[in-house]
Amino acid sequence: MSQMIKRGKEIIRICPSNKQKIECSTNDGRSWSTRYLSSACGDFTELTDNGKEILGVTSKGLYYSTSEGRSWSKRS
């Protein structure tokens, strides 16, 4: 897994300066917008795309997003 994934025309990454923030870019990484920011999931360490959802490994466990990283739910 990595800290950055490509999904469609977007790049989605864990913010380098704040691990509780997910950012996205639609211009090949020239600029970044906040997609998600919360301490609820803990610090993100890795992201992967399985085709249906984005998986995020965090300091609080495994989370998944079906909304391109806008919201996250804990995987039981």
C-alpha cells in the first residue's frame, strides 16, 4: 500500500504534514484540496484502492470509504 493512489482522474493522498487529512488533486498534483479532515479515524498511514472502495490503514484500525475519501467507516 502507499500514501497516494490514483482513482479515475484524481490523485488522492494522505497529507504529508497532517496524517488526519486526506487530500485530492485533479491536476496531476500541482495543487491539493482537502477531501477529509478529522481525528475520528486517527492518523492515516496507508491507502489502497480495491476498485470498489478506498481502504485506509490508520492508528485506530482499518477504515474504508465508498465516497472517494469524503467519509470513512471502520471495517469490523
